[in-house]
Amino acid sequence: MSYKFAVSKATKNVLTATDPNDFIFHSNYNTFKILAHDTGTISVASGFNGTKTITHSYGTRQGFFVFFKYPSGRTTYFHNPIRIGSSDDTLTIDYFLNPPSNNANTISFDIANSGGSSLDIKYSYYLFEIAI
Amino acid sequence: MTHKIRTSKAGYNAITETAPNNLTFSSDYNTLKYDISGYVDVTYNKDASPITYVTGNVAHNLGYEPFFYVLVDDESSGTTFEFTPKIFRPLLAARSFYAFTTTTTLYFVTEMLGAGGTDNKTARFRYFIFRNNLGF
């Protein structure tokens, strides 16, 4: 015998609602589970142009999302640029040759620092339940 | 003693199942939690020169950088949304649509470089902001 577990939004009847959007949770529908999340910092030397690697050591290749926080404080995901006259112009993640990618234990991406000094880029990655 | 809440997919035993994908919910795993979502329109000159940035924004006021993602319908066709960043680099031109957040605001950017004429368009950005703190 199967049972269901459901929580509806306010004003919605949990017993009669049929629209998935009317539920805060419903056991008939899978949730997007986060298997791992961590943060860190990578230093990029002046003039550096090449691949950097985030090691997560999860062990299997999973769906992922990675955010980067630039020295200006602006934060975005994958290879979104961070321009608008910002000093972050000197730090760029390549969006043609090698955008961020994930394998069993690492996330790698190409980055260039054309500025005159070493810069730090912070990262925050999420691994999701879906294998890729 | 630690207690757990689990619900499994049909055909799987919620008590013994170990594969996360066979559980529709497990209190062992965090999930993304919605905060706000919506649309923001940004009108830009597709043929601008020199390079021109036009931005839109929406306040989230969370006090930290949240998990988010943004799609764009770059000329408001009403039919096609693509994941940002959307970046064109045709010969002698550059057109990009992207997004970034601060601890208070999500920004939507159009970046245009063309021949210097006027070709006004409106990009429709579709955003999703979650309560999950990126942890910076």
C-alpha cells in the first residue's frame, strides 16, 4: 500500500489540489537535492592565462552549478562576464574554449588575469543528485 | 538519536533505499528554496557604438549573495528564453546578456557594440532567486 505526504500552500486544500505549484511539498514529485556544497578561494597571478581547478572529491560525476565572487563583490555563475567598467575587467573566465566543467572529482575552468597584481576569486559550488 | 524524514518513489523502499534519486525527499539533503522570481525588461540599442551597457535590476535585500539563475529572451520574441550568459561575438560587433548579484540586488546587463546606428530592442530577463546562501 502506498501513502502520500503533501503540504499545500496557504488557502490551498492539500486533499483536493492537483496543481504541483499549489504544494510546498508533495511526495509524488522529486525534489532537487543538493549532495554537496562548499566554498573556497583561488589566487590568480598577474598575467596568468590558463586552467584552474576546484577539487571537490565527490567521486562521481554529478550535475553542478558553480558561482564565482569577483574582487569587486559582484557574484555570478559559470562564465557570466562581470564588466561595466569594473576593475574586474582584468579577471575573466573564458566562455568559448573551456567554460566551467565537472568530472568525478573536480570542476575546471579557464581564467585570465590581465591586471598588474595577483587577484583572488572566490567560488561556491553545488553538486546535485542527477548524474551526468 | 537522529530521526529522518524520507519519501521514496513508487516501487522503492523509503527505509532501505540509499540512492538519492530514488527518494523524492530525504532530510539528509538540502534543497533549493524559492525566494522570488519574475521578469525584468531592459531596452537597449543593438547597434550602439562605442560599447554601451544598459542594465536593469531587482532588489532581493537578503543581506548575502543568494543562489540564482537568469534566462533571457534577447529581443522579446515571446517564444525563446536562453540561459544567461548569452554572448555573441560577430565580426566587428559584440552583444552580450548576463547577470550578477550583490548582497542586495540582482543586476541584468545588456552589453552592445555595433556600427553606431540605432536599432532599439527590449530584452526580457526571467529570474529565479533562492533563499540558499552561497556562503561567501
